[in-house]
Amino acid sequence: MAAPTLVRCLLAISLLSCAAHAQLSPTFYASSCPNLQSIVRSAMSQAVGNERRMGASLLRLFFHDCFVQGCDASILLDAGGEKSAGPNANSVRGFEVIDTIKSNVEAACPGVVSCADILALAARDGTTLLGGPTWSVPLGRRDSTTASASLANSNLPPPTASLATLVSLFGRQGLSPRDMTALSGAHTIGQARCATFRGRIYGDANIDASFAALRRQTCPRSGGDGNLAPIDAQTPAAFDTAYFRNLMSNRGLFHSDQELFNGGSQDALVRQYSANAALFNGDFVAAMVKMGNIRPLTGAAGEIRRNCRVVNS
């Protein structure tokens, strides 16, 4: 009898998981907040118009949220230590933009839309406004009441990661190596701090010499940790396939970037993406939707925060 009981338990767990994902729908707020997407898009257009880097910052904020406890807006909480954990401290940004969007959404639809869903929509719009693809964002997530510094420190891939470590960390979230390489293409936009790539430009052998020399101009061996450089030096504010062409020329900014094209399992896919924008965009969209489905809180779980920075009192 033990085996059938185990099978029934596993089936129940599987059905619960599927039910949670099934509750996410692009039309979740169609009746309760019909203007949600236009409200988010308007604020994002203004934010990216003021600073193009913000599109990349909010895409990264969503990624860092989903890899810790799932896509539950835990990274937005001021308390709990997640926001100030090693991979996030002095690094993740865009919180004020989320605050603005939340305020605008609350004015139209008070107590209805979660911070987690606002972040998912902002990440999509940031991508699109920089020339990337668009997609229908499944909605219906709720907000966590806790954050986790320890999971942020253990789950988020460091810029020094090997290919094996990257595959493992993405796999832990149910994402395949193909998903991983597609999502890494988000590094076609945004800026990075000197502290995150210093080891690569001074220590790695598989780096283009002229590229290393260029980056060393603003990233000394010591000091200047916060000095910024574009992750993609070719088109730093355009969502395109230049990131993959950079990897093929040993011009990846992070050690972890270049690991995707260093004689390993992802080399062929990097070549394909570099030559086929439609393939990359399609895989990126599929991976973003898949990442957005990582352990969402739905139904009666969690809450709808009134202020994205604090749990409801």
C-alpha cells in the first residue's frame, strides 16, 4: 500500500503545482484593473526616457526576485536582508520606479494588483522599450510577507561562475541550459560595476587584449569598485544579439558570460543566437515566461502589498 500512497501524494503535489501555474493568466486583471498594462507602460516609458539603463535594471530586478523564493516581490522589501544581500547590495536598482508604478496603479485600482505582477510587467516593458521583443505576461501572483538574504546569497549566479555552476543554479529553478543562455542574452543591455568584472579583465586568459585594455582604463586593479562599464560595449542600450557576437570574440565582460562560449556545451547555441535574432527573441520570451512561473504565490497565499517596500500591517 505504501507505493500507491506515495504515487497519490506525488500526483497531488504535481496537481497543486500545475494549479498554481494555471492561476496565472494574462487576463487576470481584465475586470478588476483593466487599465493596468497601460499604466505600467506609461510609467516605464517615462523612466526609460529619463534613463535608458533603467530598462535593464528592472529586467535584472525581476530576475533577482524570481531566483529567491520565486517571483513574489520579496526583493522589494526593505526588511529581511534580501535587498542588501551580497549579489544585490549596491547593485540592484529601480525601486523608486516600482514605487511610482505602484502608486499610480493603487490610485486606479486600490488593493488589487500585486507588486510581484507590477515587477513582471515592468521587466517586459523595459525590454520592449529598448528594442527587444514583447510578450503576454501571465499575471495573478501575490506578494510574499518575507524576504531571504541567505537564498539570495546561495541562489543568484555570481559573475565568477563556471559553466557547470551556472547550469546547476539555473537548473535549481527548473530552467534548462538553453533557458540559461537565452536569459543571459539580457546582458546585451545594462551596465556593470568594476568590482564584478575586475577579476576577468586582469586575470582571465580567454579575453580579447584590446577589450581588456579598454575596460582597464576605468577599472583599476584596486579602488573604483563602483565605476560602471557597459556589459555590451557595441550597443549598450539596445536589446539585440551583439552580446553573443561579443562572446564569440572573447569580449564577454563577466567571467560567467564568457563561460557560455569557451569550448563547452553552449557554444553552438551562442553561434545560432548571434546569427538569428528571431531565434534568440523567441527563446528569450519563452524563458522569461518560464522564469516568471517560478513558485508564484497564488490564491490566498501571501498578500497584495499596499506599499511594495513593507508588508501590510
